[in-house]
Amino acid sequence: MQWDIVIGLEIHVQLATKTKIFSGSSTAFGAEPNTQANAIDLAMPGTLPVPNEQAFRYAVMFGLATNAEIGRRSMFERKNYFYPDLPKGYQTTQLAQPIVGPGHVDIDLADGSTKRVRIHHAHLEEDAGKSLHEDYHGMTGIDLNRAGTPLIEVVTEPDMSTAEEAVVFAKKLHSLVTSLGICDGDMSQGSMRFDVNISLKPKGSDTLGTRTETKNLNSFRFMEQAIAHEVERQMDILEDGGTITQETRLYNGDRDESRSMRSKEEANDYRYFPCPDLLPVDIDDAFIEDARARLPELPDARKARFKEQYGLNDYDAGVLSGDARLAAFFEETLAHGKDAKLAANWIQGEFSARLNAEEKSVAESPISGAQLGALVTRIADNTVSSAGAKKVFEALWSGDNDNVDAIIDANGLKQVSDTGALEAMVEEVLAGMPDQVTQYQNEEDPKKRKKMLGGFMGPLMKASKGQGNPKLFNEILVRKLGG
């Protein structure tokens, strides 16, 4: 049987405010457990919450960036449920009147098409604490530092139908919130968490199937794997004549397996009611326009500028503009090295590969954009070969020396571009390879001739101790050999 896959996302975006949504407690990551939760965060008797204006400003900025309606009046409700790391016994959130209404985000797919994913709404709420299971041998530790940290929860319409679309949308949203500066986007620290709602329906049917929700996915790779796993699980059940249970599930990416967490609740299970301690919040035109004035260059605009200003192709511009920090690093590199394509290749290649291998962010890179720009300049002006440039990169990364020219000089990496010296090397090498020269000159197929040139390059690079300019070597070889 053929099936249509229906996917919707709920994304928790932790806002980069300095203090919590209803108290003055710090939101800084990494503090000792339970040192950043005060009486307000714990809802102790006699305390009253005070809304954080910056959280509202960030939410409005998000709404403007996603072409959404801004709720001129938003209000908070209490969502009642028990969990050990929820100290109040309820979560302060928004239901009936969220701060961000319907909007949309357009995504570019691998086949060149563009798809619009609608956003149902985004609401402000407080985060819960954190349960720590690993270090307590049969017990659970509770860290309430995160309790009360402001979030916006973004709820999409079920507009996605493949794991690719869901991941592309998630990456686009990540790019948006980090470019806005409203979230640091560090998924390893829980700054963005994804819940994936999935259902199947017979192909072409208008009736949606029963959905499951897979919670708390904290990487794009795990999201893709979790979707594939859940689609296969539901398909197997349906094709065996079974029915899907509406439930919340957890996915283990290391084992590629999921398990049921609980049956899926409806809104009435949470007994929502208006928070008696918080008045409705009215957003006026001045506040919205102030938020609009704070909007930075967004990823789509940055991509278009990179293509026009630097002559990048669509792929390079998309990769480099998608991450605000990577985009800034690219432009810093170009400020010191003028070859945009060469800079793009090095950032997407050697630089990104090393960051990934060492699980570092751009901000943690030991190499600055200025240093990489200096290296790009020396590659472009033929001072150093590609092989030599990799040795310079290694030295910069390890911190042995922070000056590109000094590394080149100290390690004898300067490329020989003196045509007289190179011609002498070519003549000497050719004299020692008469059979190969004859074979080349007797070959009539241009493609085979071109391939045979490579047989001379090894000895030439050895003769020049790796410092000969390969491009000039090639030109001299063709002239000397004829053809």
C-alpha cells in the first residue's frame, strides 16, 4: 500500500536573555546545579512573577522575521502537570492568545524547488528544570537552574512530507534565530529542541491518520533518523492490520530505537486556566517598530548579497550565509584575502572539516578570519602551493605560530615560480625519462596525453622539493613536449 507522510514540528527556542522570563535569576549556562533558581522560579508562597520585556521583544522580532501576525494582546495560562523537575507543579505558558500568530518560512529543497512551511503560532513560556540520570546510580538528580528560562515554542502546520523537508526547515529556523541573535542555537546545551509529530495516511486521502510525537531531538541528524524510524514503525503496524496509538515517544539516536513515553494528552488534560498573577500584555505599534528596527540582515537577504557582491554560486552562498557566525568569519576572511571563491572553498573544506572533527563552533576556532584571509592571499598569489597551504593551516591551528608569512619562511614552503629555474628542472627530468617522452609524443588522444602529463609531475615536484609551482610546471611541460 502507498502512504502519504505528514509531518509537523514543535520547536523550543531558548531565548538569549540574561535573566529568566519572570525573575532576575541568571540564565548563564554551566553554573553549579541549583545555584540559579530563586523563590520566584520555585513559586514559593508570597512571590509574584514580573515579565521580562526583552523576552517579548525577542518574540516579536521572531514574528517579524517569519512574516507572522503579532498578537497585540497576549496572555499567560497555567499548564498543570506533575514532573520532578517542574517545581511549580505547572508551567506558565500561552494558549488562547499567543504573542506570535500565523506566519511562514520558505525553504529551498535539493531538487531546486521552494516550499512554504506555515507556522501556526509561536508562544512564550518558561522552561522546566533538568533531570540528571547518569551520575546517581539508580536515582535522579534535579537541577533547577534552567527552570524559568524563557522559551518561544514554534508550532508549524503539518506541511512537511519527508525527513529532508523537516530537516531543511529546522536548519532554516536555526539560521533565523541565530541571525536574529535571540538564541545561541547550541543544541548540545538544549538551546533548541525539536518535537516531531508524524502520521501516515493512504496516498491521496484527505483524512489524517493518528499521530505520534517524538520529543526532545537535539540534532538535525537525530531528527532525520527519528523520522525514518517512526515512519517505518507506523508503516509496519498499519500494513499488518494494526492501529497507531496516539502517544509521546522518545528516540535513542545511538541505538536507533524508540520507546513509548506516555499516551498523548489533549489540552483539557492539562487543565489550562489564566494565570492569576500575570495581567494580559498589550503590544503597541511603537514596541513593534522598535523590534523591527533591531532586525539584522536575515539569511535570505545575506545569501542574495553574497551572490551579488562576491560572485558566489547558489550553493556556496547558501552554505556561508546560513550561519551568522560562519558568514561573519567568511567576510572577515575576505577583508584580508580578496579571492571569494578560494576563501569559500577553504572555509567549507579544511576549516569546517576541522571544526566538525574537534566538535568546535566557529567562535571556538583557533584560527581567525584574518589569518585564513592571509593564507588565501598567499595561495592566490602563488607564494605557497595547495599542499604547502595545508601545512600552514596546521601550524596556525596548533598555535605554533600565528603569522602566515613567518610559517611559510620558517618551513621553507615558499613556492618556486621562477620560470628559468623551473625550465631547468623540467629539462633535467625529461632527459631522464626518454621512454615516457616518446610515448607522450606518439599519443594522439588529447585526453590520454593530458593524463600522461601527471606522470611527469611527481618527479618534478620531487626535484623541486615540493616547492615548484604546479601550474607553471604544467605550462612548461606542454611547451617542451609539444602539444
